Amino acid sequence: MMNGMDNRPLEEFPAPGSENEPKPGLFRRVMDGLARFGLGEIALRVGTNVLTVLVILGVVGLMQSLYRGVAQAQTSDLSAATTEAALPDLSLLSLDPLAASLDGIPRQADLSTTIPSRPRMEVITYTVQPGDSVFAIAENFGLQPSTILFGNYEILKDNPHSLRPGQELNILPVDGAYYQWVGGGADTLTGVAAYFGVDAEVIVNFPGNHLDPETLGDYENSNIEPGTWLVIPGGTRAFTSWSAPIGVTRTAPATTRVLGPGACGAVTGGQIGFGTFIWPTPKHYISGTPFRPDINHPAIDIGGSLGDAVVAMDAGVVVYAGWNNWGYGNLVIIDHGDTPTGSWQSLYAHLNSVNVVCGQNVGQGELIGLLGSTGNSTGPHLHLELMNPVYGKVDPLNFLPPP
């Protein structure tokens, strides 16, 4: 055969219709029958489509079989790994009970372990920065402002205006007081506790004091090294007064017991005030520390500029005029006498200059000095106190007209 042709002689091919002619297959006979009725082309198209669908279904079935096989293999591997991880390694356990109790069961380190924060028990130090105040420092360390004063008497002398940049302050771990043990029979734990208003056990049981109850001895004769500093949790005490005490009313000579060269002594006679008050400065806003007796500041600090006029809140007589040794700087105190609203004294501190003298009568609104920053002051302002023998030192804002 060459070029696709059969080279056999013609006599070797069976004659059409003879018995030796091959019969067509079933598919061919079906197609020939459909062709006789004109349906051959339609049947061919339908058959092609059916065959295509069958091929697609076969491919999908094959893919599903392969996917199920892979999934079963992965599940088997995961189950084996989980079973292996869940079962302890018995080789790590000693058969010797004594060795097991000493060695324990090994544990892997947990890098995500959270260590809980513990409260501070020791006193730390803080260097005062420019712009600091007793309030800001206390807030930064979660303490009351009074604790800053109680922990630093040697530096601040109970005066919040004594704060200066560069000072090293003690910062207690809790609110309370700080006390240096004197010893030598001068101190007892019972007495120290009573002075600060707490029980002796509070001092002994505070971990930061490092007191051992077994060796401490009796509370009346305790084995505490002289010079030891003790934290007094919750302890309070009276402030050492650096501010002016209240003078005597006009039923006797008006006086003031503030120490310093500006003291006038007894003053008799003089003007009586109206019992109502005006702002002593041209500016009517608080600058610095407000009225806070809890930090030994029974006054308001009125803001202003250096050299602003300072006038008398009410009429009266001058009972102090000049320098003060308690941190006020240049100071004026006016006794207003027995007014219709009670006996009053007003105090004007940190003045740049004093424009009145002892025993001088002044009217309401009369110039008494210029605003300054003398004494324990961190900037120009007027430290103003208002005092009454019945009410004590009161908040001047409650008696001044609205700004």
C-alpha cells in the first residue's frame, strides 16, 4: 500500500451484495435509519452534546475522588500529631519516686508569661523641674499633695511656695507621712503613731519599713536604730504654720503676731471697715495655688504683672507693714475692726514695695503697695488671706464680687 491506496487486485475485493461483504455495525445501522427519515444531522448533534456532558461528569468525579484521598491523608496525619502531642513523654518520668519528687516534671518556658506589677514599697527621690508644683508632682506619682509636704519637711517647711527647681524630694510609696526616728528614749512607737493619728501596727507592718516584729521588742522601748526613716501610711499631722495668726479684734488693741521687722505691735483706734470687700488688684484671676488648707495654703494667689497696684479690700488700720521672716516677703496686714459682718483682717504678701506704715488708716480701695514676687514666690502674684476669729481663715473668693 502506497499513498494510502490498497494495491490488491480488484478480484480480491468482495462484490457488493455478496455474502462475503462485511455488514455495518449497530451504530452505523442506526444512523443510516435516522438518515432515511432526515434526522441524521440532529442525532449527530445530540450525540455530541451527550458525549461532552459525560466527559465532564467523568472529570468531576475523578477530581472528587482525588480530593477525598488527600483530605483523608491530612486528617490521618493531624490525628497522629495531636495524639502524639497529647500523650506525655513517659521517658521524662523517673521510676524512682524520690527522684520524681525532687526533679518534678519538666515544663517548657512560656515566652508570653505576664508578670503582675507590684506596688512600690520603697521611698524614691525626684528632682524638681522648672514649672513643677506640689499638685503636679503629687498627681504624677498618684499621691495627695499633702503627702509631698509631709515627706519633705526639711526642704519645704510645710510651705508649697518653697518648691524650687533642683530640689531633691522624697516620694513616698503611699499617702502618709515620713518620720525620722530619734531614739534614745525620746521616741516610742505608740507615741509616734498617736502623733500621726494611726495605730502602731500600721507602722510595724508596712513592708517598706523593714521592721521585724520578732526582734522589734516592746512598742514603748523599740529596737529601732536612731536616724531610721519610717513611712507612716495614712499619717497626718498639723502643719507648721508659716502664715499669719489671727489678730485681736478692736475691743482690745489690734495686733498681729507675725514675726518679722514689719510688725507694728499694738494699734489702737483707727477706721472700721464696711464688712464687704473689693478685689485688691486690677486683674481678677487665680494664678498658682488656690485656697487649699489641706496643703497649708489658706489663701488665694491672684495673678498680675510686676508693679500692679494693690489696694485695701476694705477700710481699716495697718497692723503690719514691711518684711516678713515666714516667706511672705514684703507684707501688709490690715485690721478692719468689728464690722457689721464680723471682725476681719486681710493679708497681702509678696509685694514688690510697701506704700503704708504701721498704724496708718486706709480707706477701701486705697493703695497699700505694688504687686511683686518677694519671699517664697515663684513669680509675680498677690498672696491674699482673709481671717476671722470665728471662722478662721476663709476662702476670699467666697467674699469677693464675681470677677
